[in-house]
Amino acid sequence: MAVQLDTIRATAERIAASHNLDLVDIEFQGGAKFRTLRIFVEKNAAERAKLASVAQSGEAEDLPKGVPVEMLSGVTHEDCATFAQDFGTVLDVEDLIPGAEYTLEVSSPGLERKLLRPDDYTRFQGSLVKLQTFSPVNKNRQWQGRLTKFADGILTIDLSAVKQKGKAKKAATEQTVEIALANVEKANLVAEI
């Protein structure tokens, strides 16, 4: 009765593509009767480009003020509901989650989304990020700052963009720090509102 996350991920990507969405992440948690499958989706690149052009023209009144357009996933409640209905049907028909009960949750990745793929680091250059490394860089594993550059697998973080705390304050003798993407354990955006 093992859950095949790779099969579920491939199915979610296929169904998301049919709704002009991209799969951002998938999480499966819990056990026995309290299992939860979380799916995070956003509009695909073409739909995000449309959203950006509408925002720049000033025609969109329902977009949040002060949030950079590249941080918006563009996903609406209706997008999540229709994806959940179609995806949930396929999960049940193909019995991809064996056993009795589970909860399916579908949402946008949020303003403080995880950065998972190299494309995420390229897309969100200029944004505030918080990250943790596997091994220390300048005697510190926790970093927060503005992602100014991502090239050749190296992240450049501007530390002067935020007030450093704890060990990072002592380690921040430089204005920037370079961290190899392979050394990043987890990273996410920091909302600037």
C-alpha cells in the first residue's frame, strides 16, 4: 500500500498542463486515517506573461498592490477547484492512493513560496530570499538577503538588503555572499509588502 509519488507527480503535471497550470510542488503527509496530499500549482509561463501585461497596463483592479508581478502565481480559487475535481477523479479511478481516506488540498505556492528548481532562482532574481545550507558558508548556515544573481550554479545574495540577525550578523563581514546551489538545503521567498 505504498504511495507512488512519482506516478502521482506525473499525473498531476499532465492534468495541470491541461488547465494551463504548472505543478510547483507536491507533499504527502500523515498516516492511517489522516493522510493529506497537498498540490501547489501556478499559471504556466504563457498565462503568467498575460497576467504581467494586464498588470502593467493598469487594467487589473483585483491584483494586490505593492507585490511584484513575478511573485504572483495567477491561480484563482476556481483554478484550484477545477484542477482538484479533475485530479481527484483520476486519483480515485486509477487508485493512485491506496487505502480508504485521504484529503486532497490544492493551492497556490503563496508569496513565501519554496524555491525548488534552478528556474525558480533565475525567475526570482531581485527578490528577498531566506535559505539554509547543508554545510556552513562563512561559519553560518542561515542566510537572508536579496538574490541578486544566479549563474553557473552559484547564488549571489546581497546581505545589506535586510538586517542580519544572530550568527549571520557576525558572518556578514562582506556585503554579499556566494552560495553554491548544490549546498542549498531549503530556500524560500520572503514577502515584501
